[in-house]
Amino acid sequence: MNRRPVLDQGYIELEEWMGGDEAVIRAARICYQSAAKTPGADERLIRKLLQSEPKHNTVFEHAVFRWHIKCPIFVARQWMRHRVGSFNELSLRYCIADRCYYVPAGVSEVAAYRAHMEASFDLYERLVAAGWRKEQARGVLGTAIYTEFIWTINAWSLMNWLTKRLDKAAQWEHRQYALAALSIWREVMPVTANAFAQGMLRPLGLEDT
Ligand SMILES: Cc1cc2nc3c(=O)[nH]c(=O)nc-3n(C[C@H](O)[C@H](O)[C@H](O)COP(=O)(O)OP(=O)(O)OC[C@H]3O[C@@H](n4cnc5c(N)ncnc54)[C@H](O)[C@@H]3O)c2cc1C
């Protein structure tokens, strides 16, 4: 299954992908017009490519992934700082916002938080009904409301995002999306993804499943 639930109402889904480990091998081997001579040679080559310095990074750019993400706006805002990739997002200029917002677990004052979010949606809907433009009425909504976007990214840039957003310094909510993406990615591009994960999960104190 290429969709994982994340947070209370979000998810990440791999909609489509191209290339995978085979694309990396194809790109790497064209340089020498070579082919694998022994079983496991391709896997060893990918591990070497990931470990070598300086990196022969462009070979990883031939594997491409299109994700569909539903996350709080504050997570999306961090996500879209990652410039190498393509984004398209649901527009609240054209669509009415769903009454759908993130509520953190294990915190105090949840009732007050919910009441504030509900009141902001009440006002938003009142303004729209009163003839306000949706693009202006949305100003009363908070950054915890959910948005949706699609994100197309190559494997090299995906690893850059994972490295930064799996890190303990990243916001916990964003890390949950990175963990879910990593688990899907490991299913579709296992050699590269597992080599990447083995190198980075343990130093972060995360379990390598
Ligand atoms: C824990 C954490 C805290 C953060 N806090 C803040 C914050 O407080 N404020 C804030 O503004 N941002 C913050 N950021 C965002 C951060 O500065 C980066 O914008 C974000 O992580 C994207 O990383 P990136 O540039 O590597 O990715 P991408 O934009 O996808 O770029 C990928 C790579 O391409 C190269 N590249 C892309 N564009 C250029 C360029 N113009 N010049 C040179 N090389 C380029 C770089 O090698 C870069 O690593 C934070 C990020 C993290 C992970």
C-alpha cells in the first residue's frame, strides 16, 4: 500500500514513480558501458555510489517520485522550502476550506484550542456567506488547517529532504511525514533506500526496521 496515515487527519501517498534502483544502475553503468558480472554487483555499486566522496550524485536523479500529501499548512510551508522539486497545492482562492485542522496529541488546553479553531471556521464561513472573496476570508484561518499538494522529486533531492526532516532538530510533525515517506520509498527503491536508511537512522537514534 503506497499510502500511510500521518498525524490525526493527514497522509502521504506515493501516486506514481519511475526508475527506481534500475535507473541508478543504468545511469552509472553507461559511463563505462559496463554490466554486472556477478550477482550482487549492482547492489554493491549503489552502496559504493552512496558512500563515495565526492558523490556521483546525478545518477540518483533518474529515479522520480510523485507524492500526494495532506498535512497542516505549517508543515507544508517548511516542506516548500525544499526548492529542488515541483509542487502544486490546493488553492483557497478557488476552493472552500474544509473544516479540517490538526490537533496535537498529549497537550493541555485542547478544548480551548479546538474552540478557537471552530470559531475561526465559523467566522470564515460567515465572511464567505457575506460575499467576501475566499482569498481574503481565509486570512482568519490558522496554520494548523490541513492543505493538500502534490510533490514530484528525484531520489537525490528526496534524500536531501529526508536527511533534513528526519533529523531530531526538525519539527516532530514534519518528521512523521519523513518517516512515512521513507517506509514507502524503501518498498519501491529498496537498495538505495535501505543503504541510505542504514547510514542515517541509527545516528539519529531511530530504529532501523
Ligand atoms: C531543522 C531545520 C530548521 C530550519 N529552520 C529554518 C528557519 O528558521 N528559517 C528558515 O528560513 N529556514 C529554515 N529551514 C529551512 C532550510 O534553511 C532550507 O531552506 C530547507 O531545509 C531546504 O533545504 P535545501 O536548501 O538543502 O533544499 P533544496 O532547496 O531542495 O535545495 C537542494 C540543494 O540544492 C542546492 N541549492 C538549491 N538552491 C540553491 C541556491 N540558491 N544556491 C546554492 N545552492 C542551492 C543546495 O545544495 C541544496 O542543499 C530549516 C530547516 C531545517 C531542516
